[in-house]
Amino acid sequence: MRKRIFVPLLAALSIAGVNAADSAGTEADFRSALSAAEAANKQAGALKNQWTTTAQTLTAAGQAAAAHDYDQAIALAKLAEALAKASIDQAKEQEEAWKAAVIR
Amino acid sequence: MRKTLFLALVGFTLAAGGSVRAADTTDPDAEFKVFRDYFTKRFPNVPLNDFVNGPYSMDEGLRKQWEAKEEFPPYEFAVETGKEMFTTPFANGKTYGDCFPNKGIGIRQTYPYFDDKAGKVITLELALNLCREANGEKPYSYIGDEMASLTAYMAFNSRGKPFDIKVPKDPRALAAFENGKAYFYQRRGQLNFSCASCHVQSPGQRIRTEVLAPALGIVAALPIYRSEWGGMGTTSRRFVTCNSQVRGVPLQPQDDLYRDVEYYLSFMSNGLPISGPGARP
């Protein structure tokens, strides 16, 4: 499970790095990244397994966009999406994995 | 961003800890015995009834501080307020006592129960709000001071009475028990902790400055005055903050799953005395 969670986190980090080195992000790029992050977080909500850090990162992304710092806003939105996907992975894994921890 | 990523990595690394073996079927009576044996064998010097005192059963220094504090217990005002609320008639002239067996005195130990008509678990907090609504009053917040005061009074006048929780052979009750157990053992939040990570695998150990309470008897002291909160907290508030502390978005207070967890933990505490309201650091 850890591998499955690290991969999207590292992917978000590398994408953020590419963005920094590449041309500046636009508001449209941010809207697209935000939409993907919110969709993933909604899916985590349906599984009753959202993380507080996803919401905090989404808020920070919105604040960066409001300040017209779209590079930062896009990087944060992608991080929020990675966090949301990790929480989905966690919920799906724990549908069965919890049984291994029960006292017997 | 780097800080957030770092914390995510640390959280997963820390929480990748132990497990105890697999379970697949629902047999509450058998699970009760295994659950109790686990704690009594792990802590052979703790008298059975002392488990309800949570961290104080695990740490002698903390216990001495608590005993000194009990001379002027911080929950005393809540008990007095709760008594006044409990005995003051609603606008229609009825009182809370009219909604409960034995006029609501000395009954805390029988909650939660499975209501076969409603097909769900009824906790004491939910029963109090159902009572209010049935008498034309607005429900209280499940994490507010009013609910904490009412339940503090009901716990206080039930002190010493042993938990007496039934899980009938109704498939819906067994499903509620199983759902509560699953929620208790499922890891959640960015820190990847389950309730059991702290209260089964690590009781007696410290997490930051707090001594972790054992799961056995953990609901007996609720509601509690927490110094950390600077006030009283209901069972709902306790569950909500547990989720938040592991960076999980909490469920709504009295969500089906929270009620099922309380049902599971209360059944596992059968025979142990009600000690609430409690005081915790």
C-alpha cells in the first residue's frame, strides 16, 4: 500500500518540478488541475475517508490562484489530487486489511 | 508543500505497525472473551475494573495527579447542570425521565442498544435527542455542552453499574456490531492510524505527552472533562477528535458508523462499571 501511495505523491512532486522549470501555468491549467483534485476528493468522501490535509491543500491552491500565482496553485492542486487518491487507495485496501489486525 | 509531503511519508512509515491475526465471522460472545483476555494478560497487574480508568490504570504518576484532582472534580458543574436540565419540564410539561426506563435514573450501562423496530443502534446521546424531538424540542448538538451535561448526569447516577449491552441474534444487530468492529480496526487519515493502533496495540505508551488508554472499558468514563479541551466532551466529540488527530475528516456526529463503534466497544466492556463522567488530561 505504501508504494501505491508514494507513487502518486512523488508524481505530484515531479510534476510540480516540471512546471517550475517549464513555461508558466495559466488559470485554465489551474482550473483543470483543481477539477481533477476535487473529483478525487469527492470519491474519497463517498468512501467516508477524506483526509484533512487534502482539504487544506485545496484551500491553499485556491489562495495561490487568487494571488495569480498559478504555478504554485497548479502544484498544490496536483498535490491535493495525489493526497485524495492516496486516501481512496487506503479506504479500498482497508476494506479487507483490517481483519488482519483483529485480536484473536 | 515539502512539509506536507514529508509529514505524509513520516505518517505512513510510523503507522505501518503490527497486527494481531485475522477474523472473518461474527460471534460477539467469543470475541468478547478474546478481547478481554488480550488486555488482562497484557496487563496482569491491572485489576479488571480499573481498566475503566483509562490512562490512570496504566501510569502511576498520572494516577496520583488524577486522584488529587478528584477532590474537586472538574466535571462537577456539568453534573449539576445536567441534573437541572434533566428534571426541568419541557414546554409540554413532560421531562426526560418520561422517555426512559426507571425515569432515566441508573440506566447508562444499558446504552447503546439495538432497536429492532428502528433497525439501528440507539446511543444515549441519540436517545436524548429523540426524546427532545418527541416532546417538541429542538435537538442539541452532539458535541456541545448541553449534551455533555445531560449525559454526565446520567452517567453519574449510574456509576458502578456494570455495562449490560446486548447483541441480539438479529442479522441487523450483528451487522452493526461487525461494522463497528471494522471501523475500529480500519486505518484512516493521512497518518494511517486505526483506533486500534493506539488503544489495542499501544495502550500505556505515550503519544506526545498523552498516555494511551486501553480499548477495554474505554467508553465507561464518557462523557469526559478534558483539560486539553478546557471543558466537557461527549462520546461524539471524542470520536470526532480521534479522527481529526490522524488527519482524517470526521464523520457527522452520531453517524451510523460512530454509533456502531460505540456499540462494539460498549459490548466489549460488558461487566465493567460505569465510571463517568471522567476527567482526562
